[in-house]
Amino acid sequence: QVQLVESGGGLVQTGGSLTLSCVASRTMFSIDSMGWYRPTPGKQRELVATVTSGGTTNYADSVKGRFTISRDNAKNTVYLQMNNLQPEDTAVYYCTARVYYTGTTKVDYWGQGTQVTVSS
């Protein structure tokens, strides 16, 4: 129902920058929020950054001041600008979209992920 395709991952040195992109298969106004997650040491996915349809953003404490999330409704795309990357940022980054359907039903959709590797 919502397909998400990520791109922009790669290999970068410590202190470098990357920009991730996520293209959704439906219009952004039908999506409540979109964001980026990455695995924790326990292999659960943790929040990196999210942005709502109203433009409200939320960031993990570990990336505040370094990462910026934004969305382009015309292009059905969300971006994650990552600056001053650190080795601890190395992970597969997953794009997610939350959609509310009739009533209070909500469904989260996930992309396939894009690998970010930061070398020291």
C-alpha cells in the first residue's frame, strides 16, 4: 500500500557527510509521518529522525545537531542530511511511513534499507 525506496547510502570517512533519500509510492499528504530508523545493539530499530505532515521533527539525542530530516511533498520524498558522521553511525538505515486509516487504525511501512558505513 505504501512502498518506500531508500538510496544515498555508502562509505564515508569520519566527519564526512551523506544524504539519504526515501521515495514513497503515495502522496505525502496521505502519510501522517515519515522517518528513519537504524538497528540498536539489541537489533531492534531505534528512532533516528521523524517528520510529520505538519513539519514537526524529532531526533534521537545522539544525532541532534548533526542530522537534518526534511520532506518534499511534490516529490513524495523524505531526506536525511547527515553531517559529521561517526563510526557509531554505521548501520543500515530504514525509511518508514505511518499511515492512519479509518478509525484509529495505524500501519507502519518499511523500506528495504540503505547501508551507511563510516570508517575511522
